[in-house]
Amino acid sequence: MAKNGNDAEIDEGLYSRQLYVLGHEAMKRMQNSNVLISGMRGLGVEIAKNVILGGVRSVTVHDQGVAEWRDLSSQFYLREDDLGKNRAEVSQHRLAELNNYVPVTAYTGALAEDYLTKFQVVVLTNSDLEEQQHVGEFCHSKGIKLIIADTRGLFGQLFCDFGEEMIVYDTNGEQPLSAMISMITKDSQGVVTCLDEARHGFESGDYVTFTEIQGMTELNGCQPVEIKVLGPYTFSICDTAGFTDYVRGGIVSQVKMPKKIAFKSISSSLAEPEFVMTDFAKFERPGQLHVGFQAIHAFQKKHNHLPVPWSQADGEELLTLVKEVNDAQTGSAKLEQLDEALLKKLSFVAAGDLAPVNAFIGGLAAQEVMKACTGKFMPIMQWLYFDALECLAEEEGVILTEEECAPRNCRYDGQIAVFGSKLQEILGKQRYFLVGAGAIGCELLKNFAMIGLAGGEGEVIVTDMDTIEKSNLNRQFLFRPSDVTKMKSDTAAAAVKQMNPSIRITGHQNRVGPDTERVYDDDFFESLDGVANALDNVDARMYMDRRCVYYRKPLLESGTLGTKGNVQVVIPFLTESYSSSQDPPEKSIPICTLKNFPNAIEHTLQWARDEFEGLFKQPPENAMQYLTDPKFMERTLKLPGAQPVEVLEAVYKSLVTDCPHSWADCVAWARNHWQCQYSNNIRQLLHNFPPDQLTSSGAPFWSGPKRCPHPLDFSTSNELHMDYVLAAANLYAQTYGVPGSTDRAGVVKILQDVKVPQFTPRSGVKIHVSDQDLQNSNSSVDDSRLEELKTQLPPADSSQFKLSPIDFEKDDDTNFHMDFIVAASNLRAENYDIPPTDRHKSKLIAGKIIPAIATTTAAVVGLVCLELIKIVQGHKKLETFKNGFMNLALPFFAFSEPIAAPRHKYYEIDWSLWDRFEVTGLQPNGEEMTLRQFLDYFKNEHKLEITMLSQGVSMLYSFFMPAAKLKERLDLPMTEIVTKF
């Protein structure tokens, strides 16, 4: 078995998306941590799943109990055949399949102190208060980090104790900020002013360092300096009065400083609790639940069982115990007033075991394990309480009976204890459409199976056109290494069938969109009870949102970005739709910045991606279209501005001047292209704008965001130069079907015979300083050159040429794609004295990778499924539903009511996006409605006069149509109007 530890390399193919969340150093620290997770009911297995996927050194799962019916409502690795067997032993081999790098063992003995010393982190679930305190005090004394997690029906609890001195290396996980400097004053508290291109984004208390300052060089490379923010573009630093005068330039960069934090042991923290809020609207609840959970432990110790679901007698007894617990408190935990209604509900549902609540608390707890192992992100200090009571009946005073919620000896007993048996029947009949079977999709399907969605006459239809890749395995937990290259939807469907054989599920491989509306047609959508999105792009989300609005179906929307997650619920006639509000578009990089004036590695990486497309995709694509498509020339000549010349120039080069016939030709092309991009073009730029160039106002041209470049000199002994030539030559060879090579020595030998033309900068070459200049220049076309190219191009004979465009693929480390991007970007960075970056960060930026981690996904999906339960019950109040936002790194949690569907008045008609006019096309006699009758219907029924009627771009009717045309149409059936005109 593969191992984690100091001597182990990180498998970037598996952990790539998680590495962008944690970083390499944190991953290495995590790979040296042995973790014990006690309690293998639904919450424990959820935590174990996420921790194993994360990649710790080892995981030991512990339980002394055996599987019961009520466990099956959320313990997804228990089967009905496992009833009566030890939960840890049964779960161990199924958990071990999640990650070959993490050994998983089962332990069924007592948690003796000697045994606990083997672990760096201990997690207790399903543990009584005495054990929590005993283990907690021991772990605190030995520096073992402790996490206690518990769920009681719709309630959750989390506690962290990471010792008296823990170092957090990075509190928020955000990329360090940097800004360009325009001025620094000499003062007792020097004031730094940044360029007004963008706000600096710093906060008071941040630490920064400086580079590239001209004058006041005392700051360059100094120790990190604490700052005080004065405004969006200014902040103060240390005493600069004795420094030399500031001249110009400079970059200020944020430095992440380690932070020491201290934790109390559980016994101390019970009396003096510190809470992390999970819902700002419930700011009084943590204290109530703090004593409530202690009372639950007291009840369980007294009766050897939890309060009977919805038992009034047990509810009253728990209240008595709560008062006793509260009276015994001496510190801040003592409450002045008890919320008896809340605490009785805790009693009513405490015996329940809900998969969505376990998913949410389990995701949070697993993230705390990772924080404990790595020192990455701010831990929970120290108690967190959560409840989802909005899932219960909306009407005041609705109380379920003990009989409705009594165990049935079925797999849903843990859920029936909370909601009763009637909801279980409704869940089984649901028909839901899940769009996407990636990370969120896998978690949704697991929860669907556990709660019994479509476990009766209903159905879950899941569609995903992707196949499984290695990088998916780190967070898409339904897949195994043997599943790589299989279809996601089918594999996920089969996996959840193992978890709950009753679920009726069908896998599709369709992309949702206009092309598949014949599959997902009116009948399909009308048969649905709802839709859940598990998508990774906004366009597909907006398309599904439009379909749900049209068919008036509820939509569950969610997404993650590293440790951040969000949930949005869309309810017909009640809330706004997903598309009603949108994030602002990403700020694009100006073209002239990319072409001539980069100042950050993001600019050079985007430039390298454009190079890839402009060398290995677009030219061969255009060349093959020229050779095979008779209308290519006609289409090209219609392009605006200078584009026809640019396209035909590229085709001419591809087929004539730059067409290789051997590997040596490809190497020669790569070497000459290197010379053009990293030497000749830079020399031409400096010829146009010398280093000492001044603007019309007398200011240095090369200042502020404009970094003065310098040309490079090629050398075969420079590894980066050779990386570029080798990658570019191989990619160029691929486009022409020429065999490539990885023989660096052979490439060096070929390069010795390559003749690189001498270059002399020319006068009169126009270099654009702004995008506006560029747009103006592109408006004209060189007609003479266009005519020349048309005559020089070879005959369009595809039998002579066979070019293959290359689509960029970031995750294959053998295809030279990222080799080219990294080399091209870092060479350009060297031109402009921009610090280079490694392959890992280059892949993130150039590949537009979305960082992802299993913990966030699990927590987000838990919240999604709580909203699903509300929808299935038919809740109607806006305040019942919750949109959720979280950042596990901070940690931060916020819930808000969805925004109500905006209503508008139009001619006394009150309407929202969910409203529409529905017209029955058939008259009572069975004849179809004519256009005249259609117009009359709106006039008579809605007092509205239709002045114009269109479908797509076709005008079907308008009041200004010629009389003859109107006469022709008015008495035609509507179907004929639509199809004919």
C-alpha cells in the first residue's frame, strides 16, 4: 500500500484540487498525522470519509457498538446485512477503499490513555459527557488535539481543543495581496500611497514587505512591517523620517504572519464557553443548546436511552434536567432565562439521526481535523451549535405523536424519529432531476439515498456527460481508481444503489441545453417534483434556472470554491430565480497589458495561454478549414477590420513558409519563435520606447504599471530555454503529424545547425500603448496585402496536408501543454523582471482550476438537503427557507431568507417572473383557436390589446401590417401561423 509521511511525495494527480486549497506545506504536515475517530454511526463515518479523502497519515475508526436499524438512515457504509455487527469493523474496509495512501484500521477496545498517545488528533462522536471530559483532559495534558462532534436530530454540536499553544500559519487561506506604489512620505509614520488602478485591499494589522523601490531603498527586503490602513489607496508604516528620499516605483506585498492561539480543556470550556455563530439570527441559541446538550447526556445516563421521539413526558423531564444543569453552572454558561420551547424540541428530536445534519457537521468537523494537523486556517474557538428547526412543520403548535415517530425496524428509523412516517412515504414518491455527478453530485446522491428520496415509486434521474478522471477521486467519493474512464452518472448511480437498494435511479450522459430539449421535454419536466444543480459553470446553471422558471419547478442550487460554499433555494412564486442576480463579471486584462506591458505573473500566464491557442490550435484549425471548406474564404473576407489579413497570414504560414517536414524543422521553428518573442520583439519595444523615454507630461514612460523589459540571450545550457524549445517543438510536430522527441541532447545538437536571422529594430513600427489605440488601428484593412495573400495561398487540396489542432489539457503531465505554458510564461516574466512561478500555481491560473476540498462539499450538500426536506413537506413561508454562505477557513457561517420574487404592476396586473398567461389552444368544440380568437381572448379576458406578436425573429402579427397580410392571417389556426410564418 502507498504511504503518507515525510518520505512520501504528494500525488499531485490525485490531490491537485485540494492542493490549491491547502498548499504543499500544509499537505506535508497533514501526511504526518495519525487520526482516531471514535463512533461509527452516521456522523463518525462522514468525518472519517472526509479525513481519509484529505490524505492524513493514517485513520483508526473506533466503535464498541453494533449496527442498528436507526444507523442506516445516515451511515452510508452499513448494509442491512450488517445489523448486529460491529460498526467500526464493518465500515473499515469500505472506508479504506477511499484512498490508497491512507491506511484505515478498526479498533473495538476501550479508549485507554496508553492507546490515545498513538494519535496526533482524536475525534469523539457518539460519546457520553464523562468520556468526553476524561479523554479531553488527558488529550489536553499530552498535547493531543481533540474534536468532539455530536448531532441530535435537527441539532448539531462541535467542540475543538487544540492545546494551550497552537500556531496558525495562515488564518484565511487567501492569496497574499500586493500593490504598486506611487509615493512614500518621510515621516514618523511614513504614508504609502498606491497606484489608483485598484484598491490595495490591506487591513490594519497586516504585515507587508517591499521590493523594487527606487530611492528609500532601506525598505527593500526589510523585515515584515505592520501597517495601519488610512484609506483604500493609502496606509502608514514605520518611522521613515531618517530614510533616503523616495524616487519612484516599488511593490508592497502582504506577508502571512504565524498566529499563536490557546484553547481551554473541555472541562474549563463547559463553564466558560466561547461560541462560533452559525446563524446571526439565532444569537441566543448557542447558550441554550450548550446546557441542552449537557442535559441530554444526563438524561441518557439516567435512563440508558435518549428521550423518546416526541414524548411529552420525556420533554418535561429534559426541561427539569436542563434547569438542574443550568443551576449548577457558575460561569458565563449560566443562563438567566431558558427557552423552554426550543429545549423541548431538542428533546423531541434528539433520538433522530439525519444524514443532512451529519453531512454538515461532519464536513465542519473534518475541516477542523485538517486545521489541527496543518495549522492552516483559523480553528473553531471553541463551541459551535447548529439547528435546522425550520424543517419542522411551519404551523404553530403542530406536534407529532410518539406513534407517528416510533421505530419501524426499517432503514429510515432515524429520520422517522424526527419527521414521522408520512414524510417518509412522500419522499419515496419524489421524482427529481440531478444535473451533474461530480463532487456535489456524488454528495447529493449519497444524501438522497440515505433520506429515502425516490425510495418508493419515485425516481432520481442524474445526467453527466463526463468520464471519471484520477483528480476526481479526491472529492468525488463514489468513485474508485478502477472506475477511471467510466461514465460518472452510471458509476455514481450504481454506487448509491449499494448504499440503499430501494432508491430508483437512472443515469444519463446528456449535456443539458437546447440540443437535448427533445429528451428533457415538456413531459419530462412536468413529471418532476424538483431539480438539483451540481454544475461547475454559470451558463449551464442559468439554462437550468430558465427551464425551472418556465416549468415552475423548485431548484436547489449550490457551489463551492475551496473552503467557501453557498446554497440557494429557488421556490416557484415565492423567491427570485438564480438568474435574478448575478456576480459582476471578472475583470479582464487589457490587451495592451498582455502584449507589451505585463506587470504580474497572471499577465504572463494569460499571454502564454494565448500563445498556445495562437500557435497550436487556431492556425491549424484555420488551415484545415481553408483546405476543406469551400465557404471559408467567403466567411474570412467578411471579418471586420484587419482580421481577414491576420487569418490568411496564419494560413499562409501554416501551409507554406512554416510547414515542417522533419523533427529538425520543428526544433528550428521553436528556436526562431523563441528568438522572436523573447529577444526581437523586446528589442523593437525598447527601440520605440527607450528606457529613459518620457511622456508628454515629462514623467518617465516606464513607470507605475509599465515595467521596463530587457531582451534575453538564448543558451542551450539554460534549462528554461531548453524547456521551451522542447515543448514548443513537440507541440508543433503534433499539429503536423511529425514524430517528436524528448531527447534533450539531440535537440541541442540540432540547435547547433539552426540559423537564427539577425534582427535590427525598425523605425515606423507602430506599438499600441492603449487598447483604444489598438481598436482604432484594427478598423482598417490592408487591401494590397489581402490580394497578395489570396494569390500566394496554395490550392485548397486537403490530400497534401493534414493538420491537427491541439485542445489545451492541463491535467496530462506528458502532453507538453503545461511544459510550454510554464516555460513561455516564466521566460516572459524574466523579460519584465517579474518573479516566476512554479508549475503548480501556473496550472491553477492558466487552467482556470476551481480549488476544491471534500469537507466544503459535504457541508454545503448537507444544507441543500435540509432545504429539500422543506420543499418536499410543502413549506410556503419565505422565512422558512434559508440561503447559506460559509467559509470554513475563517470560520464563517451566515444564513438569510431568500430574496422574494420581485412583483411588478402593469395595467393593474400584479405579476412576477413566475407568472404568465396560459391560453388553452382548443375551443370547447375541439377546433383550434385562430389568430383572431387569440387576440380577442386577451382583449376580453385580460383587457389587454396585443399590438405585436412574434416568435424568435419571425413577426407573426403587428397592428401596422398591411391589410391584405392581416386578412390572410387572422382566421388561420395558431399552429399554422407559427409554422407557416
